[in-house]
Amino acid sequence: MAHGLSKSRLQAFRQCPRRLWLSVHRPDLQQVSEQTGQRFQIGFQVGDVARGLYPDGVLIDTPDAGAALALTRRALAEQPDRPLFEAAFQRDGVLVRADLLLPESGGYRLREVKASTWIKDEHREDCAIQVWVIGAVLPLTGVELAHVDTAFVYPGGSDYRGLLKPNLLDAEVADLLPAVPQWVAEARATLTGTEPAITPGSQCHSPYDCPFQSHCGADQPPQPDYPLDCLPRLSGRRLQGLLDRGIADVRQIPADYPLTRKQVRVARVIQSGAAERDPAVAALLNGLGYPRRYLDFESMQVAVPLWVGTQPYQQLVVQWSRHVETAPGHLAHCAFLAEGEDDPRRAFAEALVEAVGDVGPVFVYNRSFEVGRLQELQREYPDLAPALAALIARVVDLKPLTERYYCHPAMKGRWSLKAVLPTIAPELDYSALAIGDGGAASGAWRELYHSDTSAERRAELRAALAEYCCRDTLALVRLAVFLAETQP
Ligand code: SF4
């Protein structure tokens, strides 16, 4: 049976022939990640903006291929002077949908739109496939790839002119065009055969996360408990030396093998199975006074700015959580979650200044994030800058202290809070939460600000976000208490 091809199928083939084969013959095996779903959503929003710049455009508004081809033919015949969105074309059984076709000089300029901030190799191939199909039936005057311009500053009023930066790709596409028929032939041959015996590798994550990783990983030999990537920054000659000796698990590394100090420490802890905690950290922390604050921010990044003066993919603070410990073990909690549709950053900053008081250490984990956001708020709201500067001066970063003074075999050479916490407070497990990491929190915030999100869903998301951020600061409290314990 002959299988139809499309641009997305050809791109799947270009990533990995096995991916193409599975997507056609075993689509039931795919598991689409949350990040992939979010990437699609961002792409849709950017696509909407691109179309909004041409209000007289005609949208070919059907997912059905046959109907889309017929509607495209009719639009081209009856309204040749109007831009076309999602127009459908087919050549030799390969179907493509064009983001934008803009009429000019008796032909059309093809514009593909991407939510990324630069041109990637896969975008060039994407355009080449489009041109190979569309150019056979329509005079194309040029091909462009428009990506998000991070220098764009939103002036408000839904004015998104300048958000997308078109780049002419005529020459690069011309270079790729001769290869397209070969890709088509090879993809067809792949589909008529059995499942390709391709082992998982770097192609599984690049250029996209492949949705068949569970399936392909199942027939791989089990991973060692402590793979070599547990050792921080192990690469080059040192990594190759271990591989050449057939060593795949940190526990097999000989004591005299040359490693860095940090690698030696992680290997020693893994090989002994015993955690190490330097009592010097307790002295450091016990020297700090009370009240102590524990602080965590959440932010979101959007491709299409929502608020005047903001830029694409800018980190926008929308939530904080703060625990305060007035005396050992005496805790209270408060939080800020953005509300409504307006820019929440000033309210965020004002409430924060109030919540952190003016004395005592403010603990964070990885200060570059929180301090970076505070510095941005200083620039944005100069009248709040002195109070925010005073807050920055009180920040104590628990991450470098943890990295320097604590190591547990189960952390496997990682010092993220999510890696450390199970070793000191397993009951604070994030896996039981509806939102379990910063990426999911950022995605939840984007969903909250999406106009299609129902009131019920918003309430659900806000509750999950509040619980997640509160868990982060509670984790900081537990970590600080653990590090400050004087050891037996
Ligand atoms: S998981 Fe990797 S090997 Fe399997 S189909 Fe995807 S890209 Fe190919």
C-alpha cells in the first residue's frame, strides 16, 4: 500500500527513518511530552500574529487534506490578489500547507513562520520541501523564514508589527532543492519496509524530542545505576579513557584513575554508598540570625508579549512564595500570585518588599535567577530600586553551600534542589504535585494567560501553582535546617 507523505512526515524521516516508520505504522506508541505540547501552543500563537498582520488574508480553514486542496485552488482562482494562510498543495503524493503566501509581481512570496529566535537547519529543509511542492504549481517570487525578533518591544494595542523578522532564504533553499526528491524516495522506501533497526542516540532529541523514546528505549540494554555522566563535566580524554576500558558505571572506576577534585568526591561517595556532609556548613549557617526568609520566584516567557514595554521571551515574574522563620522551627508562609490581565510586576515587587521585611538573611537556591529578576525590577521601577537593592544585599544562596559541603550518592552528581531534596526530606516529593518543576509552572502560567482557558481550569492551575511554589520554599527551609544540624 502506498503511503501519503507530508512535510511533517518528511521532517520526521530527516530526523530518523525509524521515527517516520513508527509515526505511520505504530502511531499508538507515541508519547508526546508536555514540552512538545507547549511548543505547539507557542507556535500557534505566533502563527496567529503573522496572519493578523494581513487582515485581508484568506484562511484555508480545514484539517481535511482533500478539502484544503480544493479550497486553495478556488481561492487562487477567485481571489488571486489576497494573501493565503494554510494553503494546501500536493506534488507526487507529498502534501504541504504554507503558513503564508503573499501575492506580489504576478506570483507569490512564501513565508514560513517559526516561534524560534533564529534560523535553524531544519527550517531551511522545511522551506525547501515547501518550495519543491508549491513551486511546481505556482510561480514563487521568493521564500522567507520569519522568526521572533527578541529586540521587539511591545507598544500595546495589539500592534505586533516588528515581532517577526523575515529572512530571505532563496539561495539556501536553491542549494537544498535537488535533495528533496531523494528524501521523498528514501522516505517511501522506508515506509514499505519493516521497522528500521536504528538504535537511540543524539537524534532522539534533535532537532525535536522524538515521541517514540519509550518504545525504542525498551529494547536497549538497561542503563547502569551510576552512569559516567554522574561525574560533573566528565568529557574528552578522561571519558574516553574509561570507555576504552569498558567502564560504564562510576562504581567500576579504579581509585587511581585521574579525575578532577569534584569528580573524585562524587565517585568516592557513590563507591562508598555513604553521604558526606562537612560540619563547617553548620557553623556558617548557625552564625546567621533570625528572622530568616526563604524565597522563590516563578516566571513565564511568552513569544507574543502581553504587556506594554515587554519583549518576546523576556522572563516575567508572576509569582513568589516566602516562608519566614522567626525563631528555630517557628514558620509562617505567604505568597503572591498574579491576578487579572494586567502586568503584575509592580504589584509583585511591592508585595515582595513588604513580605521580606528589612532584617535577616533571605535564602534562595541559585541566586542568579532571583537576583537577576530583582535587578530587572530595579530597572523597571526606579522608585523601588533602593528597597530591592537592600533585599539583594541580604540574599544567601544555599546552592553553592550545598555543593561545597554536601554530597549524597543518590544525587548522582547533581545539586539541583530536586536532586538534593529526596536525600534529606523524601516526604516533600514533587512527583505527587500537579506541577512538579519550573518548566511546568511556566507552561501553567502561559495557559492561565491564554484567553481560551476556562474559569474552572484557571482555578485548578492557580491552586497547583500555589502548592508548587510553596513546596519550593518549604524545601529551602528543610535544607537550611539539615545543613545547620550539628552532626553526631
Ligand atoms: S526514539 Fe530515537 S531511534 Fe527511536 S524513532 Fe525516535 S529518533 Fe529514532
